[in-house]
Amino acid sequence: MTDVTGAPADVLHTLFHSDQGGHEQVVLCQDRASGLKAVIALHSTALGPGLGGTRFYPYATEAEAVADALNLARGMSYKNAMAGLDHGGGKAVIIGDPEKIKTEELLLAYGRFVASLGGRYVTACDVGTYVADMDVVARECRWTTGRSPENGGAGDSSVLTAYGVYQGMRASAQHLWGDPSLRGKRVGIAGVGKVGHHLVEHLRAEGAEVVITDVREDAVGRILAAHPTGVTAVADTATLIRAEGLDIYAPCALGGALNDDTVPALTAKVVCGAANNQLAHPGVEKDLADRGILYAPDYVVNAGGVIQVADELHGFDFDRCKAKASKIFDTTLAIFARAKDDGIPPAAAADRIAEQRMHDAALARRAR
């Protein structure tokens, strides 16, 4: 079901002609008093309530926001399935610059919209939203996770997101070089914000050399101050992906990082990062494979955060979550093995495994 009352024509076109179709429900939210404009997309609830974060971003158009919500929600279905969670995929986007329009009134209004879905969608943090924001949303909506420890939550989910990506890198190294150790490897990280800076810590602790870039100079400065040796910075992502001697490239900012321009320029032999929806369009996964670049599917390796927020719903235990996130190593290796056996890129292998789990769950539900 899609609630499209009063939707502009370009938004309607995006909803009904998107190549990311098959969504169960899309809700367009507006609260004039607070200035809230948001989109909540539910892709699948075959495995359970849709779980996914809330992105707060200044989209150029409403249609762009809808397209992003659809794409992100679909990605969450696959991510949750591969993480072995009893959750489907959902995502929300709030339209606007969080630095300018985010208010308590707006977040409360957003919470009321999420609550109106009656538990079909469970929200959490994403780009532009933080633990403190989820504490506010939770005042209107009990289907909120990613809250502060003071309010019964697990706190910052980026800690385990980074840990999962690190495990994905170790699995990639095992598959490609026969050893999971990253000592002496040169890793380029694009984006050292919430997740990226934790990833740097893991890599440096193991003795990897790290090259970073970020659009925010203060983020780069904090990393360089914390790591006077072993970490260098370059001006931008275009420079990073062309860096000599790069073993692993880790996109850790926004999606679409792997496209027709960046893939031919990559010097790394492995791509493994935290960003969602790294493949700009279908076919990029084959371009990577044709170049001999091993791609660790983003929604597999960055699942540590969703493992954490899902656990919060049942009484958070960090050690239990970290143990689950450690299994990303084994899951990633299994995907590489399936890809080799089926003669397909790893992204396609991961999709097949996730789709089978969702299909089996839907059949079991209909049989009850």
C-alpha cells in the first residue's frame, strides 16, 4: 500500500516507476507546524517488522528523497536477512538540512508518524540523526531504537558497524591473500565520520597503513591528531581511489561511490566499506569483477550497527552483539565461496542468499 494523497507528479512517477520496486508501503509525511517533510518506506516485512534508520538530508527534490528512501529500505531488507535478524527492511528520510531545521518539535512530529504504523517500522539513527535525536523520537514512539544508555538504549551503533566492516576486510584478505591479517596493508578510507574514525582505530591497532579523506576538514584533523604516524590524508576521494599501493578501498560516506567513473580508476584490489548502496547502478558489480577487484557487499559488512539496534529491542548486551557482529567474517567468506561456485560476482551471490531467506519466510508465513 502506498499513501500518496496530494503527492506531486514527479514523486508519483518515482514511486511507481522506480527500479527499486516491490515495496509493501510508502508513507509521505508532512507536519506544517514543525516543518517536517519525511518519507517512510517499508520494503519487506516477510522476516518481521521493518528495521532501518532515519536519514536527515537536504535533498534537492522530493522525488530524490523518495528514490533514496526506496533504495535504502530495499537495502535494509537484504542487510537484515544476511545478518540473520528477524526483521524486514524499512527506512525513513527527513527532507532538509539538519543543521538548520532540526528541532524537538520536528522530531516529535516524526515520532508520531512512525508510531502511526503500529510497529511495522522500527526506526534508528542514520546520516544526520544521532542518539539524542532518537531519545526525542522515542517520547512519541516506542518503536525507536539506537537510544542513549540513560534512556534504556545501546548508544552509538557506529562502534559495531565499524567492527563489522573490519571483519569484512579480514575475510576479504583471507579470500584474496590467504591470510586475514591486515598488518602492512594500505587501506584508503573515504569518510572518517561516525563509522570511519572507529575503523581507523581497528586498522591502526593491527598495523595497517591508512590513507583518509573527508569533506570535513575538522574530521580529518581529529584523525591526524590522534594518529601522528601511520595515517596520512589526501585532498579528496578522486585522489584517494588513484593512490599508489592501495590494497583496500573503504567507502564510508554516502552511497553511489562505485560508478562508471570511479571503478576504472581504482587501484585497490578490495573494496570493503561502511557506506550503504555503494553500487551506483546494476552492472557495476560485474565491472569490478572484470577488473579483478574483490567487492565485499556493503549491506553484509556494514550490518554491525543494525545487529546492535535490533538487540536493543530485547535488552541490550554488548558482548552478545559483538559476538554476532564477529560472524560477519564467516558470512563474507561464505558469500565469496558461493560467488565462485556459481560463477557470479559476490554482490549477486549475497542477493541470492538474502532473497532465498525472505522467500522461505514468506512461504512459511502463508502456510501458517
